[in-house]
Amino acid sequence: MKDFMLIAYKESIKAYKKREIPVGAIIVKNNKVIARAHNDRQTRYDVLGHAEIKAILKAEKKIKDWRLNDCDMYVTLEPCDLCEKIIKEARLDNVYYLLKNNSKEHIFVQTNDCKELLENYQKILQKFFKELR
């Protein structure tokens, strides 16, 4: 699990470097990464530029099916309500996130074995939002 979350974290750093909210997501099937993405709403002027949505679209193309059965998502920040609905429609088996989104009820699984990564990610988010003010 740590290895997959590290890949999602690296995606979030790509978003951060583009001055996007630093969220990264990957989709795994049969223990292989089939899609990876990061936020790009600002860069592409795209309301659907959420890391989770982009990863789902890439995974659908990869497996040639909109049903992502037997797939798991690893994402740095707990998905928002919009992404939650799309994740349910895509039929992902599990969603693991690094940091809770405190504004919502939790239905996904927070990883507990990535403490150092979590601390680094929290620092990146804090730095990002501090820079915006």
C-alpha cells in the first residue's frame, strides 16, 4: 500500500508545482498501476480537472470499460462529493486516501501505514494554501 500511495503523492507534487491544489490519484488493477493523474483545474480551465476523475477516465480507456471492477484507487486527499459520486458510478472496489477531508462524512478508507508520507503531504497542503493568502 505504501508504494502505491507514494506514487499518488508524487502526482500531487506535480499539481503543486503547477500551482494546483496538490491532489494526486492512481488506479491499480491486479497490483499494477493502470492510471495516474493530478489536479489540473486551474491549468486547463476545467471544472472536472480533479485527480480522481482524470485517473478514472484514463483507467477506463486502458481497460476499455467504464466499470472499474477489481480496481482500487489511491488518492492523497479524501475525495470530494463530486468525485465520490463518480467513483461509485465507476464501481471501484476500494478507495484509500492519505488525508481526511474534514468537511465531509467518511466512507472511504484512510491509510494508517504511511505516517511519514502523511506528514510530508500535510506540509505541502499547508504551504500551498499559505501561499494563496
